[in-house]
Amino acid sequence: MDIAATLAALTLEEKASLCLGADLWHTAPVPRLGFPAIMVSDGPHGLRRQPEDADHINSPNCRPRAFRPRAR
């Protein structure tokens, strides 16, 4: 993939949408160039994902993390 050519092909609106995202957990897709939405995640204790109907702050219903610290 030619990254410079791909970036040059993006419109200003598409570039802005990639910075803003589609929602809290997904990048914005660019169907015209074949870019799908990509799920992102964060968390101080490993990756987590919340159900779509959960609030976006401190939801107790997060899906299991990819990394679980060992108990001490």
C-alpha cells in the first residue's frame, strides 16, 4: 500500500472523520477507499470492551479484558 498516495486520496472531510471517529469505540470508515471501521479500546488494566447499550464511563458490564493482572 502506498501510504502517501492513500493519504493524498482522502478528502479533508475524510481526514477529519478519521481523527474524530464514528463513535466512542470505532474509527470512521471510508468506504470509497475500502477502509472499514476499526474497533479501538483502552483501559488502565488491559483492554476492555463495553456492550453497545452501556454508558461510556465506568460501566460494570465491560467484556473481559485481553490481559488480566495476577492477584498478589
